[in-house]
Amino acid sequence: MDKYDVIVIGAGPAGYIAAIRCAQLGLRTACVDNRLGKQGEPVLGGTCLNVGCIPSKALLESSALYEKVRDGAALHGIVAGELSHDVAAMIAGKDRVVQELTGGIETLFRSNGVDWLRGSGQLLPGPQVRVTGHDGAAQTLAAANVILASGSAPMDIEAAPLQGDRIVDSTGALDWTEVPPRLGIIGAGVIGLELGSVWRRLGSAVTLLEAQDVFLSMADRQIGRAALAVFRNQGLDIRLGALVKHTAVDNDMVRVEYEVEEGVQTLEFDRLIVAVGRRPYTHGLAAAEAGLLLDEGGFIHVDDDCCTNLPGVYAIGDAVRGPMLAHKGSKEGVVVAERIAGQQSEVNYDTIASVIYTQPEIAWVGKTEEALKTAGNPCRSGVFPFAASGRARAMQETDGMVKLLSDEDTDEVLGVHIIGTAASELIATAVMAMEFAGSSEDIARTVFAHPTLSEGIHEAALAVDERALHISHKRRR
Ligand code: FAD
Ligand code: AMP
């Protein structure tokens, strides 16, 4: 029987990165994936490249550019003339980006010597892996190590079963070639807000129905409040404390019943997106006799080092505990590969950044002020609004702020929370500072280029000690 050093099941950002790193380390590696692309062809890259991070960012970029030209050009003295959009061309552009990137992984597999096995992988005792090709032909392969990276799938709810192109999940909402005049979204989380922003910019009247009373409950409250005000001002109709109970498609209209404090309300939409979160995907992943342990919620059970309950079997990415983020899964992939190769390697889960790619963007790393309070960890806070940033003013992008939290005793940076243009890029500075256990004083003493948005991080660090230079602090005597 053919024996590999490592077989990876799943070629998303967790699995394909694990496979490449294993191959770089000299391990004989195969990666199994059963995903088919839009033309029915086997594709690499998983959710992230095919129906997640990349296509959503492509559409966010295109729609933001359209809105910027429409609403922002005049502020820069640019006369844009009559403007229109071609949504079908936008979707085709997005598909090209996806194809280029998934093709790029194929090239990387080839150059690194990773065998791409097209089909479904199933863990058997041993460990062995049964690979069933798209034509139904099956083979069994032995491996010294197996890495499970089967990812996640959109969560569905009984109140809103998917229906054709009327009630869709995030995947369906990435392929509409016409703008729905009235768009409803269940869930005002990351995916709901990003997709809502895309279609609002292109002309939809967007309503988001969110069961929770608090907007973006996982974010720092101050940032969440600022975000809610900005998004509502942009025209997103965000209804909080609104639990969707029932949906029905009637004459091409989607009727949605939702419960708020005042009682049951009804709304009609042309299309509805169900964006209520994602669940681990492990269907058919392990034969019963393999004895793979799952956690409550269906996640593959792992310890801190991504080891499952079975010797030589690891699990990474969305299929295991922790934030469902591509870079978290990729890091786990690298760490597991390096540990298999006998190296010391670990994931620092405290410095995994979260990003929402709206405009303004929202990004954070570390603890929120509320979490620190609950943990009884006294902290100091420095806030700097982008309205006081020269670069933000020159860009006519003054919404938002940087908020930096540091430990009251040691001054170590414990959290950085940003809402503003390019927050997704700015947060890397904070991640680096925290990775090096930096203090607000370290950042305060660093010279940032002028004029840049990153000066906002410098000023927020100065503000911790009430010495930001471009905002007024109370005078100290
Ligand atoms: P996946 O990417 O889900 O890949 C798993 C792969 O394994 C899939 O191709 C699947 O078909 C395959 N597979 C499963 N079971 C088997 C089997 N038995 N045999 C063979 N193959 C199998 N994250 C970010 O960090 N940033 C973002 O901006 C972002 N945006 C997103 C936008 C949207 C609309 C969505 C839906 C998600 C977004 N995410 C984002 C989340 C991100 O896509 C996931 O966190 C990431 O893809 C998880 O990677 P993974 O490798 O664990 O799993
Ligand atoms: P996320 O986990 O970031 O993708 O966000 C999904 C959001 O959907 C969460 O904030 C949930 O509170 C919300 N949600 C889940 N079920 C419902 C429902 N039936 N009605 C309204 N919102 C919901």
C-alpha cells in the first residue's frame, strides 16, 4: 500500500498551507479535497478562496470603488459624469480573481511536490485514508500522520430554509447578476454586514435582522456603538433584538416574520440572505470505527496543539475550536506541520486579529475593555479619532478611531480596536506589538511616518498617558 508521511483532508487555507509546509519540511505529502468549482471542475482553496474571503473581498472592493466614485469623487474635485455599473461584469471579475488564486495553489502544490488527490477523504483506523474520486473509484492510502482540515459550512435555521435564488446563504449572495431592490439579511454579523454593504452600495435597500440586542457583541462596545451609527447613517436598516421566526416565498417575494419586544412584525423582500453563522463540517470525514472524538457543537476535539484523540491524527481550521478565520487555520496548519517534522512550534491565539471589511473597516486584536473588566484586569485606554488625522482628512475618510488598551500595572498592550479606513492593514502593527509583548510606551516611543493612518496607533498609545499631540487632553497642573 502506498504510504505517505502526511495526508491532509481538505484544501482550504488550513489544509493547503499545512500540506505546503509539510512538503517544504521534506515530508511526503498528499492533500485530498472534494470541492468542485462553478464549472464542475475540482478546485483547491476551500471556502476561503472559492466562496468566502476572496470573492467577498473582490465584490467589496468593486462596490466600494463604485460608491467612492459616485459619492466621493466630487470631494476631491473630480467630475465623474453619469455613472452606472454592470453587475454581471463585476461577478465575472470576481470569478477571474478566484480562478487565478485557486490555480496558483495548484502551481504551488506542483512546485512543492504535494500530491493533489481529487475526491472525498475518509479517516480509517491506522491511520489510513480512503479516497473516493469524483468518478466513484476508491483507493485506500496509509499515512504516518493525517491532518483533518474539513472546514465549515453555512449554518441553516428552520425559520428560513434556502429556496432557489430567493432565500440564499452567503455562497448564493456572491453570484447574483442583478441588484435586488429590497434585500433582507438574517444576522448582522461579519458576513451579513459585508454582503449587506456590497448590495447596498450597488443600490439595494438593505435590512438586517439581528436577534441580539447588542450590535457586534464580540467587538469592543465603544467600537460597536460607533459602527452602528456609521452603518445606519450609510442607509443599512439594522434592527436589533429581531428574532426571525418564519419565512415564506410568495409570488417571487420573500415574506419574513420576526419577533421584537413589541410583538411579531412582517417585512417583504425581493431576496433574503441567511447569514447566521457557520458550523464545522465533518460529514463522512471519519469512519465510525476510526473512533474520532467530536466536541459539543460538532467540532473535532483537539488539545492546545491540534492533536485529536487518535495518535498521529491532527485537526485544524474551522473544523476545530477557536475563531473561524482563514489566518487562524493557516497558522495551525504551519504549526502542526512543524511539530510533525519534530520542530517546536505553537499558535498564539491571543494575537489572532479579527476584521470586518466594511467601509469603514473594523479590526481588532486582543481583549475588549469589557472582557478585561470582567476578568478583573485593570487597564488604561487611549483613543484617537481619525477626524484628527491629517492623512484621513486628505483621504476624506475621517470616520472612526483607534482604541488601545494597556495593562494598568505593566503597560503591556492587551487589546487594540480600530474602526476606520484600512483598519485591516493597520491592525498588523498592533498584532506585531502584542506578539513582541510590547507596551503602549514602546509604541509611543516609535516614530511613525507622516502623514499616515498608522499615526493613529501612535497617537492612541500616547493618549493612554494623556499625551496625544493632535487631540486636546484636560490640562494637567
Ligand atoms: P475550508 O476553507 O472550509 O476548506 C475545507 C475544504 O475541505 C473544503 O474545500 C471542503 O470542500 C473540503 N472537504 C471537507 N470535507 C472533506 C472530505 N471529507 N474530503 C475531501 N475534502 C473535504 N475568514 C477570514 O479570515 N477573512 C475573511 O475575510 C473571511 N471572509 C469570509 C467571507 C465569507 C462569505 C465566508 C463564508 C467566510 C469567510 N471567512 C473569512 C472564513 C474563512 O473562509 C474560513 O475561516 C476558512 O475558509 C476556513 O478554512 P479551512 O481550511 O478550515 O476550511
Ligand atoms: P456571525 O456568527 O458573525 O456570522 O453572525 C451571525 C449572527 O446571526 C449572530 O449575531 C446571531 O445572533 C444572528 N442570528 C442567528 N439566528 C438568528 C435569527 N433567527 N434571527 C436573527 N438573527 C439571528
